[in-house]
Amino acid sequence: MSGKGSNSGRLRQYNERFLLQSLRHQREASKSDLARVAHLTPAAVADIVDGLEQAGFVRQVGKRLGKRGSPSVLYAVNPTRLYSIGIKIGRRAMVAVMLDFAGEICARMEQEYDFPDPARVRRVGNAAIADFRAQAGRVPGAAMAGLGIAAPYFLGGWSEKLGFPANLGSRWHALDLATFFDSGEMPVFVENDATAAAHAELVLGSGTRFRDFMHISIDTFIGGGLVLDGKVHTGPNGNSAALGPLPVSPSGLTPAKAPSARYTSLLHRASICVLMDHLHAQGIGISRMRALEPLPEAARQPVRDWTLDCAGALVEAIIAITLVIDLEAIIIDSILPRNLHLDLLAQVQARFNEAGAIGIIAPELLGGGFGALAAPVGAATLPVSALLAPDSSVLMLGERSHALAGRLS
């Protein structure tokens, strides 16, 4: 985590939030640790941490023995002080989670459907929100930071391919997701699902190791999130890391239609809908990911064929990405069962090594840590990140500090 705090008294709010974000990233730290990270005086940090402890945002979790002097008291954020809700509206399922202040999932709800009917999604989402708020309301001193909503662009699109009602796209287009659910006075944040997944990895996952990475999400369709200098970048039109249309060579799967051009789109090779189509073409009636765990014997070879084809397409995309943007890492996550996801990741690594891209320093390839929960978890991180973001804009958030129960310190 980069940046510095300020010793100026009028910027205490900024410093509080900087220290809280630092503590969330480090999991636990002493006052001296925090002073070094924030470039603040030990006295200033001690005063702020004591205030945050009194207000219930941090707590003592133990001591660290040193070579000399008294043991250092270790602090961590108080997980029950602040909660947030994240909802992912997917094309085949809606998932809602509630995170505590430490980023752990403390409640979860999932509803599958054939298509995302707005009325049904609203009804199920409102029930989840009401249940989560009731749970948090039973915790003494707890506050709700807000609601994050993650959804793909063009949610009702691709109706013919996915078997959706023809008017579903126009129905969703007429809705404002910021006011879609009964959120009461909670702040609401709306983000693309792949971008939200990248934010989950940035705040709570491998992103704590890297400041520049691409997050690839393999869902019904493939998507991506770009993180540069520790911040998610979507671009002026939201096109950054929109990996689906990226040109790659045609699929090698036998049921695939003969290509009419030299290239196809990445989403036509590296998406779960392609896997489902391939299974159906082989006479295997599987349409949900849960049916692949454990993997039926009849599906083993078709899944293997898709895995190899998907890995080849991903390698082409990764090389193209790396030639344009110099990144530390490429993080790949998916809604696949974890054993199948790990197999895909291994194939991507093997094929990337075989490709021997000349003239570039290869980024580290690794798997994401959230799977099908990446987008809802990422959505739930948005309210807390907005409230505690230690940058210059936080100085303008004074009127929103009422979202917390009481002051920080």
C-alpha cells in the first residue's frame, strides 16, 4: 500500500482512514508498524489508534515479543463493527453476501434461475438485504456501510443464444440499479461484475501483493478487470479489460462452426456458455456448474477438450495484454468447480511456457481466490472502500460520515 498520512490536525479523518486501510491489508500490526507505513509520528499514530479502539473500530489481538524492550501490542480491525452487503445479478443466478469489517463472509444467499427476471431478482434481493440487515442489527455497536451491486453490462442481452425472453434486455435497460432494491438510507454502489471481481482480489486477495495486474473472470461470458497503481481502472467508457471481443484464433472444438474469418472472439472460446454448448453437442444435458462436481464420467473428455481449447485462447489473450500493458500478474478466476479451475490454470501456465513469448518479461500467472463469489464479494467491498479510501477525496466525505454509527475516533 502506497501513500502517506499527514501530521496536520485538520486531516485527522484522512489519517484515520489511511491507518484503517493499512490495518485491513496487514491483518494485524503494532502502532510502530502503522507509523512506518503511514510516515506519521509514533505519537500521532498512538493517539489515532487509541481513538479508533475506543470507538470500536480496532481491537487488541495479542503481543509481539521483540529482542529488547516491552512486547508490542498488536491491533486488528474489529470485524463486528462494520458490515457491508454485496449482490451479484448474474445471467443464471443471483448471489448475495454480507461481509464483516475484516472482509470475511458472515452470511450468504444464492438463487438460480433460467433468466434474470427483474421482478424475481428484486424480490429475492430485497429478502436477502432485509435478512442481512436484521442479522447485523443484532450485533451491539455494529453499523452497515452500504450496498454494492455487481452486474454484467447488457444484462438481458444475448437473448437468442442464452434462451432469454426477447424483451429482457429492454426491461433491464429501463431500470436504475442504484434504486432497484429496497436499500433504505444505505449508500448504494453499482459496478460491472468483472470489475467488482477484480476489486475483491485487489482489496482482499492477491492484490495485496501486486499493484499492477489484470483479473480475468470466466463466467457465462468472460470479462476482466484492470488494476494499475493499486486502483481499478475502467476507462471513460467502461471498455478497459472488456476482454470478450478480443480477437483470438478460431476454436478447435469439433462442434464449433467453421469460422468465416481468421479470428473469433475470446468469449466464443473462453466462456462457460461455450462449455455448456460443447457438452450439449456431445449429448450431455448439463446446464449448471454444480452438476460438474463430481465430474460425471461421460463429461470428462468433453470438459478436457474445452479446457485445452480455452487455455489456448487465454494464452493468446494474455500475450496480447502483456504486449500492451506491463503487468506484474495475471489473475485468473472462474465459476468452475475448483478442481476444474486448477486444471485450467495449469494448462494456461503450460501453454504460456510453450508459447515462449519473445521480447517480454512474463507476468506471474496465478489463480483467483474467490471463484463464483468474486463478484458479490467485490460488490460488498465497494461501500467500505469508498468510506475509508485514504486519498484526497476523502476530505470531501464529511457529510457521509453519518453512515457510520458515531464517529471514528
